[in-house]
Amino acid sequence: MRILAIHGVGHGDARSDWQPGWRSAIGDGLKAWNRNAAPQIEFLGYDHFFEQHELGAPAVTEALVRLAASGLFYGITDLFRSPRGFADMLEGVRWSAGMVAQWVAIEELRAQLRSLLAAKIRSFQPDVIAAHSLGSLIAYDLFKRDETAHRAAPLCDGRTLLTFGSQIGNAAVRAIFGGRIGAVRSARFWWHLYNEEDDAFTGPVHLPDPERFRQVDTLFDIEGWADHDGAQYLAHAEAVQTVWQDLASTIARGRSMAPAPVSLASAHRRAARAEARAASQLRALLVGVADYPDAASRLEGPVNDVFSVSAALQDLGFPADGIRVVLNDRATAAGIRERLKWLLANARPGDTLVFFYAGHGAQIPGYGRDAEVDRLDECLAPYDFDWSRGRAITDDEFCALYSQLPYEAQFTAMFDCCHAGGMARSGGARARGLSPPDDIRHRTIRWDRDLQMWLPRKALATRPDAQNRVKRSADREAWTGSSGAVRRLGRASALWLPTDRDYRRALKATGHKGPYTPVLLEACAEGESAYEYRHGVTSHGAFTFALCAVLREAARRRTRRPLTFSGLIEQTAARIRAVVADPQYPQLLCPEERLKQPIPGLRR
């Protein structure tokens, strides 16, 4: 068996003993299942290419910020706000963060590395490509582009790809591939080892087509950066039980009393095909937060809203055991994240999925290059919300799940909240939005000496280049806010490339249609408030009450022309106007082809 090993970040200077460690881990793993295994291992070096490009260049710094802001990693972002700054930080993580950021930022570098790896594969003809960290990005970049361009004879044809300690799930990395990671269809199989304690911008990978892909959790936690160590991944007990057993099954054994290793790749493919033939599922996650710890922030209607939506969904055919509910003090940031994984992580083509949230929304400052606030991130405010990213549900982490959904799945997200800050209006109706405390608000404003007034910081009053991809002003406000500096929920803007041309090139090179975009139903437009409504003696969100009334009526009538998403939002808006005096215009945002689709459960 020939194995091509591709190191991760900075092994040229960072460690001198990594190759013997890898050889030992690979050999021991295979011999645990087949004592005759004698793998021929060669290594690919590439550090010298990075020395040709400046590590501290502005584009690289920006890429590093985007890596840290993906929502999968919180620690490095704090370093940007420290007095030491970026320059000092580089010395500590030069061979981990900096090289990945260079790869993200510099297309010329990526092209050089693709050519290097392609030449090595042609000369060595490996059976297995074992790629760690940055090496996994180089391998995936080559294989996806190559199998799209050379469908008849792709380089990865019949080979096994093993990735570990990989940043491929990070939003900034996925943006390079057009916002979506797909299967390497020409490979025999793709094994991915994931350690949630690995701090080097890694993240889990969820593929829309998992027939030839399996992620294996290899948990280990070693002080410092050692939980990114490649040999630790390769020698992990779970890797031995899965990856090395599968690969050992392809090697002639001779006579042995030991149990024969199983081809787990073949077994996985059979199971994936059987699951794909199974009936599609209807699942929903409903979240309501009313009893916030701060008495002044408490609401009256979210719990009632959750039960109303559950009833409406069951009228539409959702099974009761397919609906999960989380309320009040159980709806923490960690609790919501865990249940979102249940809802979205293993979705299949044909599944119908709904996420509903009733509670407060907010906007928190997002940091860019040089520790400056350059955007506002819309977020949902869980029970334990404290104006930090770790205790907020932002689109950075939300899109890591929904953007990878199968295109044939139907995912609808409904938000009965607002993000412009809220206060009780006359008559007692409460708005579902939080105004930031003054110390948080100070991060977004500046003092104008000429006008002697507080104004928005310049970065928040100008449109970043990437937002110019949205051509029409009406669409631009819906996607990025009127200023162009708002990262809005459900838009996957963290996956955008600077220009539409860059984006289309990435789609063409990787052979997909871009990130999945959900159907979004929002209680109000940007700058408006989402109000509560008192129905007799019972409080609801005005949006949810109107929406559920329309859905229940449609479920009862079952006409020849079922209710569509565009019809739903129009009828909901009319009902809101009847009970809310202030402007509140519900919003629908989705791919154009879904506007006229029937509501799930109303198809005849």
C-alpha cells in the first residue's frame, strides 16, 4: 500500500520529529489488523512556497480575522482586542493560523500548491492520501477542481482520502470553494477525523451526499496547540477501529488467526444507499424565550407562540415526535446549538425541516482587521445572552449547518423577533428586540468634532466590497441591511467572496450551485419592531399569531391551489396590520423558485 502523507501547518520549522511519529502511527494502525502490512510512505513538503508571500499582508490579516469569526472558534478573536495586537500574535501561531490565512487569501499560492500535489500523485501513484490541517485544504482544492475539469480520468479515482485536523469546515475556507463542501465522488472513500478540542480553526464537516464520506470523532485534549498534532489523530483508538481497519482490509493477509478486518467503506456505502431510499422526514425545532433573567427584558408570548406553531405544524402533517421544543432557561446558547445540530446535521434529500424562534433579537459588533468594528451581526438572544458571540446565535455558526443541506431538502426558518432594539410602546405592547448596553453601543459610534454629535463609525456607514454583489438596492437591504454592514441571519454572507465574478468562478471550478439558502420568514423589516399581541387574555407575537391563523385555515380548506410562501406572507401581513398600529411588515426571503412553492403539508 502506497500512502502519500501531506503535513499540516509549518512542519518545516515547528517540529523535526513529525515524520517518524506519523510512520509509527500509520504502521501500528494497519498492523493492528494485518501483521503483513508494510506501507510505503512518502511525504510532500511545501513550506517553501509560503516563504514567497508576506505573512503580515493586509489580505492575509483579513483572512485570519474571517477564520476566527466563523463561529467555530472564539479564542483568537480575543487576541485582536489585546494591547499586543496582531504582530505579536503572529509569532505564537505563525505555523498554525498564519499559513492557513495565507492559503485563504492568495490564489496564486493555491494554484502553486495544486500543481505540486498533482505532480507528486502522478509520479508516486498513491493508494491513500493522508492530509493533515492545511494539507487537507490543498488536497481537497485539487481533487474537486480536477474531477470537475477531468471527469473521465480524475486524479483521485479509486484512491482513499484521509483528512484530519482540517479547517475545511470553517466558513472562510468554504468561501474559497463557493460556500459549499461536496463529496469527492471519484474517491474510493473519504475519511475525516475530527477533534472538537482542536483550536486551529477546525470544524466538523457535514456533506449533503455522505455515501463516500464518514466523519470519525477522535477526541483528545492536550495543553497548548498539541491537540492539533497529526500523529495523535492517526494513532487515536477510533482511527484504528475505523480508518486503519478499512484500509487493512484491502491488503492481502496471508494466514492469520486474528479476525479479518472489515471493509468499512463498503459497509458505509451500502448503509448510506439504504438510508437514501428511506421515507423522507418532517422535523421541527421550536424555541421560545420569555423569562429572561433580567426582569426588564421579559416577554409574555413566546411560550404560547411555540405551542401555536406546534399545533399548526401538526395540522400540516408533522408528527408530534418529530417536533422538539425548548423553552426559557433550557434555551441557552449551548442548548439551542445542540438542538440545531439534531435538526440539520443529518438531513437527507426530500426532508422537510422547520426552525422557529420567538424571543429577543439583537445586533452585536463584529470585528475586522486591526480590531476595528466593521459590521453588526444579527443574532438570536438565548436565555443566557450576555452580548458576547459565545452566548448568541449568529449566522456564522447557523450557516455552517444550513448551507450544507441537500438542495432537495426543504428548510424553513421563522423568526418572531427584531434586531433594531425594542421598547414597550403606548398601550403596553412589547417589542421583541434588545437595545445594547452603553458600553457595547460605544463600540459602534464615534464623536464628530465638527458636528459635536455621536455618529456611526465609518466602517458601519459604508458598504464593504463583498456586499456590492447584491445589485438591486431593495435586495441589498434585505440581504445586508440598508448600510450594507449588517451580517443578517440566514443569508450565509460569511461565505461570500469579494465579487460576483469570483463567486461564479468558484462555482464553476467545484461543480455545485453554491450554499443552500433556506426559506426565511421574519416578523418585520430591518429597523422595525416585532410586537406582541394580546388575544383576549393570552399574549402572542403578532407575527406568530397571524401566521398560525393563516396556516390553520389553509390546512382546513385544502383547496386545489394550495397556499404558497408568497401567499402566506401576504395574508400574514394583512392580519398584522389589523392588530398592530405601528409599522410591522413581515418579510419573506428565499430563492426565487421557492416563492410559488406550496407550503409543506399542503401539496396534493
